[in-house]
Amino acid sequence: MSKLTAAEYISKYSISLADAEHIKIASGAKAKRDGALDGIVACKESIISELTASKAAHDARIAAIDDIDGLAEIRAAVAAENAYKAAYDRAWSAGQQDYPDEPSVKSADLKAMYPRAAAYIKASAWAASSNHAKAVAGSEAVEAIIAGEDYEQALASMDNSWGEYCSAHAWA
């Protein structure tokens, strides 16, 4: 078997960090069958470096998302609204006279206060779309917002990209 790069070993054999000095090979039997264990051991340091860099990039991304002002508050308000709706529906279905109190904080008010966080939530929803073109447009907007670019421009680009796709694929 030809020698692979660290990235190729990581991908092919599902290698991850066990700790700062050790790796875990999830597909160890496959690596053994392929005769790749010697190659993995030979480039263990490169694999650890690559996995460590990947983890650092992932952690930086999570930190950038967590730094979006108002995002946690909006998510909490949405969760409270969803819990209220579920409790209300249960009470109504059971024929109860006592209905739960509405949440005091509305997610719509928070979205108006924190437009960048609202833009991130909207772009994230698009990124989760089952339509590939819409998901790509949403993913690009999410990345722009995380990178600190203008959220209004990111949403406009997202909408334009989707509009162009729809125009190109509309029945004439």
C-alpha cells in the first residue's frame, strides 16, 4: 500500500485524538487489514498536529458563534415560547381551565434588538434546508456572519443566490 498523508489516514481510518499524545483509530481492523498501521505509526506526529489544529479551528468557530451578541438570549426565548405553546396545547386538549402564562420575553423583540443574531439564526435555518441550493446559500451566509462580515450583506447575498436559483429553475 502506498503511503498516505496524515489527512488521508485520518479520513480513511476515522482517526481522532485520544489525548494530547495519543490517537484513537476507530477503523483499526480495516487499517490492519490494509497494512496501514506502520504508516500511521510513522506519521503519528503529523496526525496529532493535524487533529490538534482541526480541534483548535473548531473551538475558534464555536467561540465566534458564542460571541454573537444576543444569540443565547434569542435561543432561550424561542425555547420558552415553544415550551409555552406545548403546555398551552396540553392544557387545551385536556380541557383544563388553567392555562400557562405566556413568556415575558418575546423572541421577536430580541431579534429586533440583536439583528446579527437573528441573521445568524435565519441563515442557519436555510443552511439546514433539504434543498441543496438553499442550503449552500444559507451556509455561505452563516460563514460570513461568523467571520464578522456585514450580516445585512450576507442575508442579501443569500436571498439573491436563492432568487437566482429559483429564476433559473422556474417553469416557463
